[in-house]
Amino acid sequence: MVRSGDSHCGAPKGYTLTNFESLGVSKPIVATLFQLGIETPTPIQEHSIPLLLEGRDLIGLAQTGTGKTAAFGLPLIEKLLADERRPDNRTTRTLILAPTRELVNQIAESLKKFIRKSPLRINVVVGGVSINKQQLQLEKGTDILVATPGRLLDLVNRRAITLTAVRYLVLDEADQMLDLGFVHDLRKIAKMVPKKRQTMLFSATMPKAIADLAGEYLVDPVKVEVTPPGKAADKVEQYVHFVAGKNDKTELLRKSLTENPDGRAMVFLRTKHGAEKLMKHLENIGYSVASIHGNKSQGQRERALKAFRDGSVKTLIATDVAARGIDIPAVSHVYNYDLPEVPDAYVHRIGRTARAGRDGIAIAFCAPDEARLLRDIERLMGIDITVASGEAPANMNGAPRRANGNGNNRNRNGGQGREGQGRGEGRGDQNRSEHRGSRQERRPRREGEGSEVRAGGEERRPRPERPTSRNEDFRGQRRGEAAPNLGPDNDLASTSDFRPSAKPQRPAHANGEPSGHHRGNSRHAHGRPARKHGEDRGPQQAQAGEPRRDGNGGNRRGGSGSRNGGQRRERA
């Protein structure tokens, strides 16, 4: 477990170092850093690099964008270069795990810049791209493997790589991996790597789950804490606008973007659907905007990030999952269009601005049903966020409640739920019983009322109930069909093409007897004598020009007369 006596916070004695060479980094790598414009180590680098070069397990607590990649990457490169052994086929000497594809790619790109003109190999393993291509790349082994846990386990199961040669293990953004549900994958991976290894865990926060994880992975670790958990960068100015609803949020966002045309902004929402909807709205009214969320392909996300980094797109709409770990130094504004459910996520969001010594502004929009979320955020950070406009609701200082005091269900107030958009302006003044009570009771249908009569006097039969064997997880998907990629607002489920068709009912014959049923055993409903099962047509029928089925004696199941296989042949 973490020992408080080993904690290094601030600038302790013995660590007041000002350049990388004095930290123990070799001259060739220092020269490479100088070419990249990196001359002075950040606090997390200054405190971590000497300890990692000593071989200590380490817990690093720092926000995204503080230089964590170099903090663990430079010591790893030094140790790998010192050991001239090459990795065996389908093995790796170093394993770095991160929660998202974007963060994995970002880490790999940074490390590749540090190892210019060196023989070290770096490979990336993420979902969303060809697993076969990744399998081929791992065939000759690799020095550093940067991966997401899920795709790594897929490749392990394919025997494309083994983890028995791992000497260095890094868990980056560990708190985010736990939030995304990777804890079981991490435990599986922990059993595959050797116990004799050096482990580094980096996180922006230190909840109990991270402490428990550190106890499983690390041995006698030292903790380096640069920014206390729950604290934002000092140069971030934070403001909150209290609004009545979603329309007010959109108008305030539009006004702020217009007033800051040269700024680069990130806008965070809770849902994929909400992010895409807001992006299209801003794009339609003339703003330069892109979006990244879980419904975007890997290529779409990479192109959106590249455009945002290059400046061709000024505003990036994102969800928390898609934007975790992204390092874009020039972000001037962060907008919390929706307040996050988890207070720690707010700290991660606003940490996207005020990087590399720059100033930043974080603006939050708070609807009445989000008051408890804002209160939890302020409690975590130990501050009162400055009110820019509006008035704080009465429930900010007490238990969250609705306008009529009937509980705190956010979805009933028109807020957004976990899986999609809320119901618009909300109906907070009506409880569920009132909604049900306003419904008219269905009265029994009177005889003959509302029924349709078909030709022949037969009354239309009611539609049969929907069969339960249908796959209900996908709207309109018939058994055996591929699942359509439908959004939560798709209405294909209500179209006739996607309803299960009941077996058609044949209309009744004019004499009132159902069509298709024999009167007795001798004749069909149309008056022609009935054949016995297996009996072939007689010569009289053949001479009359009626088609004959060859084979199987007229049995419709198989043979050349079958519906599925053969074709009917006319008898000469």
C-alpha cells in the first residue's frame, strides 16, 4: 500500500532540480528533448524521474497535461536502451495501459518523438482498427506496447502476444479506467504479467478504488502528488450560469463563442446523442465545429482532433469518455454544457485548459435539476464557483428537491438521463400519478363499432400480438439479420416494414366456408376433385394443358417441383 512517509508533495528537499540531465537523463535524450523545445522538467517529471530510475514502484497524482507521459516515458527509455537485449517474438518488455484509443495514440506519438534514432520499437493496440494487422505487427516482438485493456486481451486470447516478458507496467489515467469498468480486465492482465516487475500508476484523483488497485499492483510504492486530488489548475477561472432550461444553455454558448472568435473551446455533454445534436445545430448556424463521442469511428475521431489541433476547427463537442486524456495545449475555454454525474469528471474537463502556463476559462451551465451536481462539485473542490448570471436555486444549500417537493428524479424534470436526451422542457409540476390520472379510461368496444368488413361479409380479424421469439434488442431486426446501427431517436420500430408479419388469413369463400379447407375429403373449395397425398395428376389433366410436377409424386417438399429448388416443367 501507499506509505504516507514516502509521499513527495510540492518541492521537497533533494528534488529542487532544474534540468533533465541533473535528473539522470542521458545526454542523447536531453539533446532530443531540446530539439523538441523541452528544456525544463515539470513538477511531476522533476519528482518522478529520479525515483523511477532507482527502480521504485510509484503512484503519481497529477492532472492531464502536466507532463506525465515524459515522467514515466523517459525513465523507461533509459532502462530499455541500457539493456541491449531484443524482445522475443510475440512478447513485449514494457506494457502501458490507457483507457481510450485517443490517449493510447497520444502516448505512443510522444514516446516515438523521444526515441528518435534509437532501435526501440513501439506498437499500439486499440479497438476500432484491424486486429489482424496488429497481430502481424506483434509477430517480431516489441519493446513498448501501448494498449487499451480490451483489445490487449483479445490479442492474448489469439496468442498473438504473451505478457510473460513484461518488466515495466504503466497504468495511465487509472481512475478513468476504473470508471469505464476495466477493473476486471486489469485483474486478468495482472495475473499474466510477472510478479517481479516495476509498476507505475498515474491518476488525477485518488479514490479508495485506486488505493485498493495500488495495493494489488504495486510493491512498497512511493507517492508523488503534484496537484492535490479534486483541485484544478490555479490559472483556470471558473464561472457558472444558472439557467431555466436547455434553450438557455444553447443561447449562452452561442453568445460566448461569438464574443471569443479567436479562442479554442471544448464543450462537454453527458450523452453521445446530445453531443451530436448540439454539433449539428452549431454547424447549421455557421460555427466551425466538430464532435467526438462513442458513435464516431476511429477515423472520424482522429480527423476531428487533428482539425481541432490545427485550428481549422475552433470548437470541439465531446463526451467525457471520448475526450479523456486528450492533450491540446491551446484550449482557451471549457464549457460544461451538461454538468457531469461524477464530480471528479468536472476536474478532468476543466483540466483541458490553462496548460503549458496559459490562462483558461471554465464555464458551467446549471439547470435547476443539476443543482445537486454543482453542489457536489463545489464540495469536492472546496470552493464556491463564481456566479456569472442567473440565481442559484433554493435547493443548492439543502437536499435536492423539485419545484413541488416530490423528490429529485432528474428525468422527470426534463433533464438528461444516462442513455439519452431528456423530454424537453420538463413537467416538474406534475407527478407520475397525475399523468396517469389524466388518461381517459379505455371503454369496451361496442358490438360492430370500429370494425371493418371485407368483401364477402367477413369481418377483419384483429392483428395478432407481437411474437415473443423476435429479437427485441434491435428495432425491426428479424432473426438472423445483422443488427441495424440505430440511434436512440430512430423511429424504424414503428414502420410497417419492421413489424413482424402474422400468417396471412385467406378470405372466406362466397359460400361462407373458409378457403383452403376441404368440404369432406373429396373436393377442393374451387370444385376440382382432390388428389390423395402422393397421387400424380392423371392424363386428362395433363392433356388439358395443366402443368405437371415431375418427381416426388406432386409432393411439394423437395424434388423438382419444390418451391425452393426446382422449376416447373410443362408436359409435352
